[in-house]
Amino acid sequence: MFASYLKQVEHCAVCGEAWGHIRADDAPPWLTILIVGHILVPPAIAVEAWELWPGWVSMTLWPALALALSLLILPRAKGLFIAAIWKTRAPGSEQSNP
């Protein structure tokens, strides 16, 4: 579904369906932030309340985990929104509102 990390392909390799006109815009980053926040904030609060490790460990660990999860989730979130837009037959960017 993607030509590179986040660039989607123009056409499906199997059926030839055009996907290049579908734009997910800001929805995938929004969903990624929502999911990563809900996954990382509760453990971060719990660990920071009970564990007494140096500040540099916290300032390295939590952003690294957030970055790794974001890189893992973002392309899947984009695929989810592109699939939802395609499935609901919502207009792509090729159709303008008069």
C-alpha cells in the first residue's frame, strides 16, 4: 500500500485500484499521538512514582520509547485512514466542491 515509509502507491499492485488521490492529511498523526500517549503515559507515571533512577535515564527512556512506538504506529494509522476513506467512498482530493 505504500511506496516508501509514508508515501502511498498510486495504484494497487493486484487489482489496479487508484489510491494516489486519497489523502489522510492530519488524521494519522492525531491517531498516533493518541495511541502512543495512552500506551506510554500510565507506565511512565507508575514507574516514575516508584523507581528512583537518575533523571538522564527517564529523559532517554521515555522519548526513545515514544519515538519507536510512533514510527511503528504511524504508517499503520495512515493505512487505516486511507482504507476507511476508500471503503466509505468518501471523495478524494481529485473532487472539488463547487
